[in-house]
Amino acid sequence: MNLTDLEKTVDLHDTSLTRRQFFRRNAMGLGSAALASLLPHDLMGAISGGKTGTSHFPARAKRVIYISLIGAPSQFETFDYKPHLKKEFRNDIKDFLVKSGQRLTGMTAKQSKFPVAPSFADFKQHGESGTWISDLLPYTGKMADDICLIKSMHTDAINHEPANQLMYTGSMVAGRASMGSWLSYGLGSLNQDLPTFCVLHAQHSSPYSNVQAISSRLWASTFLPGKHAGVNLRTQGDPVLYLKDAPGIDRKLRREMLDGLSALNQKTLENVGDPEIQTRIQQYEMAYRMQMSVPELTDMSEETEETYELYGPDSKKPGTFAYSALMARRLAERGVRFTQIFHRGWDQHGNLPRDIASQCKDVDQGAYALVQDLKRRGLLDDTLVIFGGEFGRTVYSQGNLTEKNYGRDHHPRAFSLWMAGAGVKGGMTYGDTDKYSFNITTPDQKVHVRDLHATILERCGMNQHKLTFKHQGLDFRLTGVEPARVVTDILDHSHMAKH
């Protein structure tokens, strides 16, 4: 069958309308025409789904790098210093929990006692800001004046899956578009040869870590056009699956095949009008260009020994966090809008001292090096870096408590993360918690997950209320319908401060 025969077959298929397609096509056509005659011309962008690649006001961040610590690291051993707890070792706080209305997971609900577990880690003050940071994160301590430490984060979810979905898609309910996809949709591409949203999965080094499963729901585009979904960059084998041509297929032949396929898809698009066909055409073209851009991206031979020393010896080992952090910098240089590094293994219900020390060592130098590398290259000014998990940990021990060993259960009411770059105030500690890191004691400085999303969008020049997508008759947005505020206190200047 030649191309002409294929085109005839496609035409025959496209013109064979189902009853549903007939009514949809004609109803939408008449309705759109009638509405177009009534509305001003400058409002028609919203009717057709709105524009992408345009910000609502000048952006401070051209790109975002999100370091996602899956499993929820304990704030007690990282950023929320509570030295007085050593005097409360083993104190049972069951009555306090009852009075506070604390939700318990099934893992600790049947415990008869809830003994206070002081942190085994020591803390020191760092930088001119005097920020308290755990000795488990010595490199992070070196950049205390570059980061804004938020100790007043809180969330709605107490278990991992809904908490991760809320953190990375804006909803505990499955089926929402991911944060990276929203930014890709809203901002458009800076590099036509690479995806706007890339995902890296960094390995954890401890064989004992309790590893939480994650799925592509956290980087899926869902109802947004498919081109905005996150693309996994692998560290073993081909960086992107199915990108290489099959044996015997050269670039010229591949180009001819794509041109023919594009012509067929274009005819179907004209006849059927399904926007996903346009996405398919664009993705085929992107894959063709990535055949050249991805090998260049992953060729680390141009990196200097000084750079490898900055990131540490693991940066030469594909799959490690340090390697992923270095790759994130290379993606930032090449204009990738959103890079997400997932590092799992932070779910320490037991043996916390052993496991969290290993986890911190995995990420500490690499995260520090990433911020410093961006800074010295002039990229930190317009790159937003975020580092944190999905919720916090309990002050009480889960299971057996000794002076040297303990675990911690989930805690949604208070946790910590840090942000850097793109006009976020460095050397700042925002918010505080009570003596048990149970409740936030600075009500005006509470930061819900939705507030974090609104702030990220604002740094990228996007108004949370205007970045919408119509799906199933509703105008969806990342921050949902519940209140969300831009945390202007941590920003050097915000276009949303007056709103």
C-alpha cells in the first residue's frame, strides 16, 4: 500500500462519523459561532482554551528544579531544632495528643504509650543568618544564607499516596495534572529540542531504607495536552526509551517516514478536530529532535574535574543523587522549564538514626552543589529550587524507643522545606512550631501546600486564578477552589503583594 492508498483509507475513516461525533461537531460548531458573534475578539482566546507560553506578569523564575524527598523526612533531624526534648525523653504525651485531636495512622493507633523521642542529631547555627541546621546536613549549612527555610508547612493528608498527590498535583484525588505539567502548559518551551518537563529518579544508597512506591500520576499531564507530561530521563541504558531508530533506519529514512505520518495525522486532525492528534504530531517531531539533543545532554565529558569535586565523587556515578543534581543543572542551562528529582527512602518508621543519616548523606552535597553551581553561572537569579517532602514526622516514637534507636510516624500539621533562587529571600527562617513540632505557633506564617503552589506559580509569572484549563465543564487550576495565598513575606518583590 502506497501513501496515496493510505490517505484514501484515512479519509474514509475520518468521514465515517459516529452519532456522538456528529452531534458534538455540529453543536460545538454552531455554539462557538454564535458565541463568537457576541463576544469581543480579545476574549476568544479563553474560548479556545487560552494561550500558553505567556506569563501574566514579569517572571522572576524561568525554570524550576524540585527535589522531592519521597517518604517524608523528619523535621526533628533536619531543620526544626528542639534541644529541650532531651529532658523529656520517654515522657508519654498520650493526653496531649487526645486533647489536640491528633489523627493517628494504623501503624501507631494501637500503641499504649506515645513516648517523646529526642533527636539523636546535633544542630549548629550557620551563616550570617544563624540558621539552625542539623549536623547531618553540613553542606546545606554552608549555604544557609542562600536558602529560605520554611518551618511552617502543613498539609491535609496523613498517608503517603494522597499527600504526594496533593503536593505534586494539587489534589488528593487522582486524575489531576501535575505541577510540572501546569508550568509547562502555562509557560511554554524555551528549547524546542528538549521537553519542557523532565523527571529524574535518583537512587538511595541504604539497603535498609523503607521505599515508598510512586507512579507517573505525579508527573502526568492528565487532562492537559499530552506534550506537557513529564519525560523520564533514565540513567541506565537509553536515556529515553524508544528514542533510537531501529537497525537499518537512517536519519533520511526516518525523516521521510515522519513526514508521511505527519501528513496522515494532519488530514485526520482537519477532519476530526481532536487536539490530541496535534499533540501526537508534535511529540513525533520532538522525538526526532531529541535523537540529537539527548545524546548531547547526557554527554558529561565536557564537565570539569572542579565541577565533579563540587558535586562529590558520586556525581560520576549515573543514578546517584549527585549525578541527578548535575544533570538538573545541565537541563536548566538548556532551558528545560521544570526538572523534578525524586529521591525515595525517607519513610523511617523504625531505625531512623541509621537510615536518615544515610539519606541525608545521599542528597546533602549534591543539593548544595546544585545551588552553588547555578549561582556561579548566573542561573540562580532566575531558577527556583525547592527541597522537601510531603509531610512531617511525629515527636513520639513509633515502636520501641531506646537512647540510640527509634522511629517516627506521619505528621501533617507541621513540616519543613527550603527554597532558593528567583528572588526568594536567602538566610530567612519563616514560621515556627511548638515544643513538640506538633502545631504551628505563627498563624500568620502558616504555609499550606496550596500556598506553596501559588508562590511557585507567582515566581514563574503566573496568577494562580488565571492559569486554568477547561475540562468536563469545569475550569481546573493547580491550586483548586480552596483559598491559597502567595507567601509574599519570603519574596524580595511580588506582583501579587497588592492583590
